[in-house]
Amino acid sequence: MAQYTRIEVATIMKETGMVPLFYHQDIELGKNVLKACYDGGARLLEFTARGDFAHEVFSALIKYAIAELPGMVIGVGSITDAASASLYMALGANFIITPVLREDIAIVCNRRKVLWSPGCGTLTEISKAEELGCEIVKLFPGNIYGPKFVKGIKGPQPWTNIMPTGGVTTEESNLKDWFDSGVTCVGMGSQLISKEILANKDYKKLESKVSEVMLTIKKIRA
């Protein structure tokens, strides 16, 4: 069962401005990545469930976070059907991220008051997601649409909260473009938690990187 309501999760997303994305089959490595993100100031993490037995890894990580990392909000991404969403919510997922807009996922998440963020690529999809109760829409793939698309959406729909994933980097200029366009927060995967960091198990470097990005976002928003 989720520890945080969808409103609480949406608020944390808005306040912190960043959601790190991560997947690895090694549970111990995952715990170290989670702690590095936490120590760097992140309070959210999206576990991108893309591997065999990913639910077992997720279960171990969320138990670790509950026991050792107070205030760390863990959700799951790459969910493509209601059954998978229900499984991960039963394991304690605090939010569900999907690459596509699916009404069946909206229904099961809304029933439990768990935040869900569907991948959308048109204004029609975004409007439909909001009609289904979506608080923060995922713009995916962000690198295809870019900040200008966000600015265009915010014109007729200033109430829309958007989180781009894909195409977001750690550079200040890139982050400034996104936040100046009106995004609520950004999702950041390999640009933040790189293959190099994982291969070298350089958790201190990751902590430093997360801290730098968090400070950059705070500076841009000031």
C-alpha cells in the first residue's frame, strides 16, 4: 500500500522539481543508488520496471527506503497495463508512470488515490489524461517535443502540469529551457545516473551530481 497520497506526491514533485529514473537487476546496487540520490537531496525515484523479476527488486528497494530513508518516495515506471499497476501498488508503489495513456491504469490508480502520470504527446491526450484525474502529465519522449512544445501547451492550458522525460540533461542551459517553458518538474535517467557511474559504482559522484542538479533547479526557479 502506498505511504503517500497522490496529492502529497504531486506536491513533492512540484517542490523538488526532479524525479530520477533508474533500473538495475542488482538489489544491493539499487540500494546504493537510492541512498546516493537521497543524500544528494532527491526525495523521489522512479524505478523503471523493464527487466525480468523487476517486481522483486522493487519490493526490496521500497522496503529499504521505508526502513532507512525517511521521506523518500518511490514509484514505478514503464507500466503498460492495469494488472502491472495493481501489482506494484500492492508492493507499495507511491506513484505509477506510464509511457502511454491508458484508461484502465487511470481507473486502478484513482481507486487507490495513487498518483499516475501517463506519457502524452498531443494536447488531446493531455486533456484526456486530465479528464481522467491526472495531476502531472508526462511529456514523452521529451527530446522529440522540446521546451517549445511545453510553452505552446501552457498557452491555452496554463493549469496543466507537465513533466518531460527524455531530452533532459544536467546542464544548466538545458534545465533553464525546460523550466522557463513552464514545466512542473523533470524526469532524468541516464543523463543523471549514467552507465559509467553504475559500472564504477561511484555513488559519491552520483550524490554530488544529484546535489548539483537540485541546486541548479532551485537557482533557475528563484
